[in-house]
Amino acid sequence: LMVLSLAYLGVGYVLEQREGQRTGAWPFYVMAYAVALLVTAMALPEPESLFKILLGDVLLLAISAAITREYRWIYGAVWLFMVPVYLILTLYVPNLVYRGLLMGLLGLNYALAGYALGRRSLFLGGPFLSAAIVLSVVSVGLTWGEPVVASLVLGVVAVLYLGAALWQGWPWLLLATLMAVHLLVFRVNDMFLVGAQTMATALTISYGVLSLVLLLVGFALRRQRQERWGWPLYLVCALDLVGAYIAGLILGGPLATGVSAIFAVLLFSFAWLERVEVSERKLPPVLTYAGIGVVFVGHFYVLSLFGIGAEGMWPPFTAGLCTLFIALGLLLRRGGLVELYAVPLRWAGLVLMFIPMAGSMVLAILGPEPVVAVVTLAIASVTYGFDGTVRRVPW
């Protein structure tokens, strides 16, 4: 029946060429596709027959593309060809990882064919490139159970997406490249580490380092006036920074302290590097405020390392940190540092001071000793009075 459908297609093509029109050929074309659908449905319960029929369907679509001069038929042929190939692999290659490698090899050939045709016109390479994208996901999924093989596949996938991005000049393709890189980092860590706690710590550090690399590369691209290539790096970098920071805080201990210190330095430094851009666009110093917030949160973990937080003695130390913010704001009142550092430090210190004040009052009410509240309120009183006196702000 499959051969019969191909024969109908051939007869229809001969009639079309003789008559110079498709009027007499259409019945044969329609019957060719109808028979192909029928025989495909009949073969569905039998995989050993189905892959042969699907190969016939692929041939039918390819011949249809040649007859109609419509390249869109190639999309169907190229995409459908993946199905019989996988059916053949399920019959003769029992190992799932090997199947993934072979499907990845098919995807690589699709990518090369798409590149060769795409150099003439992207429309010509479209069927092969779109199918290669699907096969990149399929190959990663099938090889995921074997860390070494999955890492190699992810490395190749990342390089291919990077090459496609540079070839077509599409920065958004870098997101796919970076996704493959992130999965690669995860798989490499999983390859060498055992235990949920160890794995979580290693991933936090790995993605934190990766975010720094992306930040530096993005900054270098901006300096070279390649901003359109920098935004995917900045976007993924921001997500990595937030994720690694939250994970570090959840894990706690020295890791939380280290992550807070490193990210604070990074935010303050990057605020300085981007000061011209921020000034020209009249943007608020968001990075400085973020750095101050990271320091404020991180100091609680420093206190917990010394057992201060558990004893309820944290309010005086937190109030002292707020005082330090205000003092630094006074010291940095010169040049371009005022709007960039001095103002955020002062306002952060003045506002955040309410947290230790409120905490000390709660502890004074709940606890028998009011010493913590006395010391905290004394620090706050002196700080507000000193700042108001120096800056001549009566309220």
C-alpha cells in the first residue's frame, strides 16, 4: 500500500506535466496521501513495520516538495524522519544513553545541513535547524543518566548554540547557550559529589562564580559598545546572583557570611564602574542600596557565628552597624561619591535603625533584663542626634 501511494503520486506528476495543469492530477495526489495515512494508521501497533512505513511517508513528503516546488513540505519530511530513526534505535539499540548519542549525531548532521543551506537563505536551512533544536533537547534528556556523556553532549550543544548566535547575530540565542552551560555545571558537580548538603554547597559556589564570569564578560562587551550582546549575560548573571545568594542564606554558616561579603563587594564595585551610566540616565543608585542590604542581612549571620543572635544580644550590634553606615555617609561627602555612596549609606542607616530599636523593645518587654534596650536606644539616640547636628536637620 505504501508503494501504491508513491505510485499514485508519480502518476499524478506525469499527468500534471502532460496537461500543464493540476486538474487531472489532484485525484491521484489526494489518494496518495489518503493511502499513506491509512497504511500508517494500520502499522501503528507494530513498531517493526511502522518505522518502514514512516520512512515511506518521509519519501512521500520529499517527493511532494519536488513536485509542488513548495519548500514547506521539507519541514514535514525532516521532522518526521526523526520518528522512524528513533523507532529503529528502540529496536536495535537497547541502551538509552547510546540512543541519545545517536539522536544527538542526527541533530549534529541536521545542524550542519541547516548551516550549509542557511548560508544561501535561512528559509532553506529552517527545517534542519528547527529539527536540530528539538534533537538537542532529546539527546540531553536521553543521556542525562550518564554524567560524563551528558556533560559532553551539553558542551557540544552549548558550542552549537553559541555558533548559531554569532552566525545569525541573534543575542537571544545566548540564553540557550547559557542554559546548556548551567546544566553542564550541574552535571559536572553531580559527577564528583555525593550528598545533598555537599551538592547544594558546591552548586551555590559554582553558580556564584559563574555569575561573576558572566558579569565580567558582559561588562567587557559594554565597554566595546556591544550592549546588544551584553543583556543576556546580565540577565542570567542577575538570576544566578539572586539564586546563589538565597541558597547561601538558606544553607547558613560560613557560606552565608562569605556569599554576603563577596556579593556586597561586587555590588559596590559595579556601582562604581557604572557610575557614569547611572549619572547620565539620572537613575537611583540601586546597586549601592542592594549592597547595603546584603551587608545588613549578612551581619546577622556573622553574629550567629559568635552565638550573639541566639542570646538576644543582636540589637546593639545592629544599631552599631547602622551608625557605621551613617558615619561612612559623612566621610564620603565629596565629589561624585555623594549621590553614589554617601546618600544611600545615610538613608539606609537612618531607616534600618528602626529594626534594632523595635527588636530591643520587644526583648525588653519579653525579657527580665532591659540592658539590651538601654544600650540600643542610647546608640540610636546619639546617632540621630549627631547626624542631625552635623547636617543641621532639626527634626
